[in-house]
Amino acid sequence: MEHFEQFGDWTAVDNAVQLMEEVIKLTPDGHTEEAARLDALGDALRQRFECLGKLGDIENAILVHQQAVDLTPDGDAGKVAFLNHLANALIRRFEHLGKLSDIENAILLHQQTADLVPDGDSNKAAQLNHLGNAFLRRFERLGELKDIENTIFLHRQAVDLTPDGHAHKGRWLANLGNAFLRRFEHLGELGDIENAIFANQQAVDLTPDGHARKATRLNNLGNALFRRFQHLGKLGDIENAILLNQQAVNLTPDGHADKVALLNNLGNCFVFRFEHVHELEDIENAILANQQAVDLTPDSHAQKATWLTNLGNAFLSRFRHLGELRDIENSILVNRQAINLTPDGHTDKAAQLSNLGAAFRSRFEHLGELGDIMEAILAYKQAAENTSSNSLTRYTAACRWATLCSEHQSPSSALDAYTVVLEIIPQVVWFGQTVHRRYEELPNIGRTINAAAAMAISVGHLSRAVEWLEEGRSIVWKQILQLRTPLDELHQLYPDIADELSRVSLALDDAGTSNFQFIDSQIRHKSVEEEAQNHRKLATQYEELLQYIRKLDGFHSFLRPKKFSELAPAAMNGPVVIINVHDSGCGALVVCPSTDIIHVPLPMVSSGEAAKMHSDLILSLQMYGDRDCKPCRNLVSQEVNIFNLNLGEILGKLWLFVAHPILSAVEGVLHEYAHDSLPHITWCATGAFAFLPLHAAGIYGSDEPMKNVDISDFAVSSYTTTLTAMLGLGSKPKQDPTRTPNILVVSQPATPGQEALPGVMKEVEAIQRYASPDHTCYLNHDQATVHAVLDEMSKHEIIHLACHGIQDMRDPLRSAFKLYDEPGLELNTLMGLSLENAELAVLSACQTATGNENLPEEAVHLAAGMLAVGYPSVIATMWSIGDNDPPLIADKVYANILGHRNNSEYQKAKATPAYALHEAVKHLREEIGEMNFMRWVPFVHFGV
């Protein structure tokens, strides 16, 4: 048997079975060696099954292993081994037949053996490894996260307990690598696939040529590289995966039970390389390998459906390339077979249904028969509603279902599909993921939400459109705010539950904004893995608590997405204009508490035109170096003139296409808010409009002065990330107007490693003219460290940051205020704060409201971060600003907010931040000329 384990000599195991059968016949009942000999026979039968795949062998193995266990009293030294062997045989039958009772029993048995072996015993690692394998198999069947978490925990322990040089070290590493791979496939966290590759590479390196497990470990490494290729698209990964999987196939003799899986994996690699480089030989090889895997697998085998699915995908891929009808017919045929072989509740069911939907859709596009599109819609619908499957798979299916309904069925059916899409989104962008991982899915989600809203608008469901746009914007921000929601009403009626939810919310908030990162060239440190698993456990606890609370009387809607009736009060102080961008048309939804939602079609602007305006703005900003935070003072007049000319054209289009139609439609509503001052409008834009300066829309520099007009003549503009944010910020208790606010002024005139900002001291002087010395804290230069600023923020209602600001486009959470020490005050750090008494943040820095162009619906910028922290009003900048303008803006803003300390008219001088900034920018325009857009346009107000 050892010869078999080491070298894979299948004749040796067959001989062992025959020998042990003879020995058993010669062993009388009650013999002291009877149990051991039965166990040895069972082990030989199991190994022959692994070689030849004959079901009778594994059935007989389970039977004789059970006899060995029954004959052995508790406390006997051989009991642990016999229980292990029985559990392993049950796992093998589960892998073949897929019966859940087998894996449930195997887990119970392995748990028994792990408990029976004391810590410190040399066999402990092996027991932990066996139990981990059992959890992994159940995870692959049911997809429950706790099973794969347990798997990784146990395999990691096994690796840690095993010294280098031990014969089983490679096996434990291979199992750990596969567990990381499965979790990556479930959660998509990049650190898991890196860990999988590293562990599997170690396993391969520790396995000598000629070892029976060499092929399996080469295959495991190839699979991990294949998954990373799918995620990152690096051609080198798929090349290496094919090389490794081909080696694995070549090393495995025909007739070996593993041959089928190896052929299937090789075929998948060929499919994906074909789709990447379009070499016809690859897809031919893929179909050949996948077909072999199918032909070699009996219908009763649990993996048959998987091999059929992969063969169907290969046929579909070749059909899309060559257009031969027989390929799409074969794809539909084998995908149907796969679905029929897969039991309901299997985690793979949604993916199989989606594949069938894709095949029907492709045949419809080829033949135009309406029946095919109906079949595709049904398949995608069933996939989306298969709750046992992976959430991202279900979400993708639901989106395709909605799209096909929009194109080929009634609007009502499309709305039904989009309703399911919205229900699945919280599972795709899940509390248990890192914020970085959540951001990866947001661009696609944003586009889907825009499509859903456009469909709702087209049939007159305006309130539903507002609700959906609200759900789909600033998802991560709202998750953070939700964790910080006061629980007063819950605490009054159910104090214990409220306390528990508060505890879990606080811990989950901390975990979600953790700075733990993957460390290259080694398996992620144990403490990081524990932190990540704890994060996901907290998320699960949080969701279970929410489900429990929502069953309590009066709490059915607890922390659910708000209905329009709950969102409408966000417009209490003036209309909120939500602009939706979609290929089918752009439009505005104006929310006002005094009237129904006003829909304003914007037929003169398309999603393409909005994208072009954004692109033109970006090009202009890049031309004068804004993406490198190059101050305006370094520009030559020609560059400034070109930028102003380009921006003036964009502002003109925004006026004609967007602002003017909206103002005309809501003219009557605006007058309701106009008393002694201009009315207030808050912009909440989607898509490319989220990056365009709507607050400055207008016609400037016309030869006919009467034609010059801009939005500031009609309203004071603010921006918001969501209506929910306005509700939360607007609900903060109003401060006593006679109270002197505490102000924290942070200035960095010469940040190490950054260009000097000589105008900063003038800005501070401007603030000093209005701020009370007894209520002001100044942190200048080396005093302004990250720790010092964070320590003072909670003590002051107003913060003024006069420093460099950096928007990190590759990693938005690394966007930061550059302070004296590196890396500065990062957005990631800000997200971990919660300030109760905050009133105003003035961000006199570059790019504090720029945002990330890949995340238009999320508002991933420093201004949004300050809103999330708790500041109801934020003054920020859309791009780089020079030295001369911030002091003037600061002077006018604080004059309007605080008034002159020695002026008897102090009370009358005070204004809200939005109006204060409006007046300050108006003064700046008068000084520098309104055509100097580069200097006055970037100043914006967020919040209430």
C-alpha cells in the first residue's frame, strides 16, 4: 500500500484487495485482528475505487469500515484510525453520488476523531486536515461561507503543526491552497488567490517527480493560476496554467479516476485562452478534452453535471467564433443535461441555468426565433431566484433577465426583474467584504441601477425610480452610516437586543475599515486571516440580528431601504435634483415636499454627450497638470486661456441641455423657497454628471450681454451624495446661534515631500479675523500630524484644512489630506470616525471633491468622507486651486458664517455655509473676472 501511495502503482492496490479478501476469509469471528483486517480491506477497496471508479468498491469499503468501527470498543488505540477511514470512504462516495447524508456523517466522524486526539499528538495535524477536507466538500455542495472558513482554519492549523521536512507537509499545503481557491471563487478577495498560488507552489516544490500526487498538485497550481487569469487577465497566468494542467494529464495513466477531472480543467484553460487570443486550435483542444471528461464519467457521478456544463461552454465559445449551428445546438443539449443532473439547492445550479440562458440567447441572435429568447429569459429568471447559489452569479443572471425583458417583453416584467436585482445587490456588496472588494463591483452596479431607473421612469413609476437610484448610489457610504444609526426606539422597547446590535455594529464598522493588506511572497499572516474571518462572522451576526429585529412588532422596516415617503423630507429646504444617465435617455427627477416628483426629460443631452463633456473636462485638467495636483500659479497664460475656453463651452452645454430645462420646469416651486434670498437647489447626479460642475452652468462671455446667464442668478447650489445623507445630516440638532463654535485650523505651508503653499498663512490670518482665540486650535506644519488632527477633530465643531489634497485614482481609499507625516489623513482612516458635534468642514485643498471616474455613483472623495464622518456641511474643491484664491474665499466664508467679533450686528451677519460660499465665490468672480473659470468654478458645497 505504501508503494501505491508513493508511486501510484495500481496493480499493487488491486493485489492488496485480493490478498486482504483472502485474509478475511481465513480470520474467525472474534479474532483480535478481525477489526484491523477489515479496516485494511476497506482502505484497499477505497484506493481501488479512487483508481478505477467502480461504485461497488466504495460501497464495500464503507461496509467493512463500519464493521471495523463496530467491532472496536471506545478507548481502543485503533478506534481513531477506523473512524477516520470510514469517514474518508463516505466522502469518496459523496464525491461520486452527491448524497448530503454522506458528507454530514463524514463531518461528524472526523469531528469525533479530532476531539479524541489530544493536542501535541503527532497525529493531530492529520485529523485536522481530514476534518477540513470534509467541510470543504460540504461547502462545494451548499456554498455556505462558514464551511469554507472552517476549512481554512483547520488546514492552516495542520500546516502550522507540521514541521518542515515532514512527509505530509506538501499534502497539507495543497489542501490549504485549494481551500483558499474555493473561498476566492466565493468572495473574490484577491488575497485568497495569491495565498492559493503560494501554498500550491510550495506543495508542488515539496513533491518529488514520480510521486503519485505530483499530477494532482500540478493541477491544483494550474487551477489557481487559471482563476487569477480570470480575475486579472494576465496572459502569463493562463499560459502557465495550461502548461501545468497538460503536465498533470500526461502524468496520469488512462483509467485513473483523477484523469477525468484533469482533462476537464485543461479544457477550461483552453477555452479561456481561446477567448483571449482567438487561436482556433485552443477551442478545438478544449472541446476534445471536455468531451473526453464527459465520456469517461458515468451519469451517476456527482461531477458529471460540471463536466457537461464546461463542455457546453466550449461549444458556445466555438459557435460565437465560427457561427456553426451544430455547436449552439450541442451547447443547449449538454447544458440541459447538466441542469437535469443537478439537484435543486445545489450551489452550481444558478451558473448552469445562466449558461443555458446564454446559449438560447446566442441562438436567438443567430436565428431570430422568439421562442429562444423566451427560453433565455426563463433560464435567467430561474438562475436569479436560486437562493442557494453564489450571489454574484445570481446578480449577473438577474441583470441579463432584466435586459432581455426590457428588449423583448413588457416593461412590467422588466420591473419585476430589476426588483430582484435590487434585492441581490446587498449580498454582492456585502458587509463581510473589505471596502476595497466592495468597490470592485460598484461600476457595473451603477450602470444597472441607471437602467432600472430609466425603465421605471419610462412607465411613470417616478417614486420607484427615486427609491432605486437611492439604493444604488453611495452603497458603501450608506453601509457605514447604517452601522452608526442611532437605535433609540429599539433601545426603549428591546434594550438587550439594541445593546447587542450596537456592539456588533461597532465591531463591524471597525473591521470594515481595517487597514490589513495581503503580504506578498508568503501566506497571509495568521492574525490577518483571523481578522478577516472575524469580519465575516460579524457581518453574519449583524444580518441575523436584523432578520430577528424585523420580525418584532413595529420593526418590519427596520434599516431597510427607505420608501419615497421617507426620502421626500430631504428636500425640506429646497428642491433636490436627481439626474439619471442612461443610453435610453437622460432625465431629471426633482424632489420637493410640497408637490409630486417632477420629471424633467433632457432630450438634448445623451449619456454619450455627458461622457464626452466629462472626458473633455478631464483632458483640460490633465493639460494643466491637475491630476498631479499642480497648482494653478505654475501655469502660463496660454494654458489658462485654453482651459477657460474649454470649460466655458462645457458650462454652456450644461446650461442649455440641463440647468435651464430643469429651472424652467421647477420655476413655480423655486418661488416657494425664495423669501429674502435666492432659493437653494441640491444636485444629486449620476454617471458622468457626477463629475461635471452643474453649480456653474451658464452662458458666459457672449457678445450680447443680455444673453449672459448662469445658474447662480437663480439659486444657490449644493451637492449631495444621496437623499439619505441629507436626512441624516439635516436631523442633527440645531446649535444655539449665540454660541461660539470651536474651530480646528490645520495648515501645511511646507509639507515634507510636497510643493510649498505660501498662501496658507494668509488663509489662516483671514480665519483669525473672525474666530475667537479662546475657541480656536491651530495645528501648523510639524504640529499637524495625523494623530494630532484626529485627536482634536472630536473637540471642534468646525475644521479648516489648508493643505495639499490628493485623489488616488487607482485606490480611492488612499486619497488623503497631506499632513506633516506620511501617508497623511487618508479617506480609509476617516471612514473609521464618527463625530457627533461636527458642523462644518472647509477643505481648502486640491481635489477634495474630485471623485473616482470609475465609481461615479459612489462619490469616493474626501468631501464625501467628511459627510460620512458626520459633518453636515462641507466646502470642497473639484480640482487644484492656487495660492491667491483660498485666503479670499476663507475671508468671505467666515465673515458670513461667524461675522465680526466686535460688530454689534454679529447675529445678522451669520449665514449657512452654502450661502456663505455662494457669496464668497461671487466676490472672487468679481475680482478675477467671471471668465476665469479655472479659479472660481472648483469651489463647491456638499450637504445641508
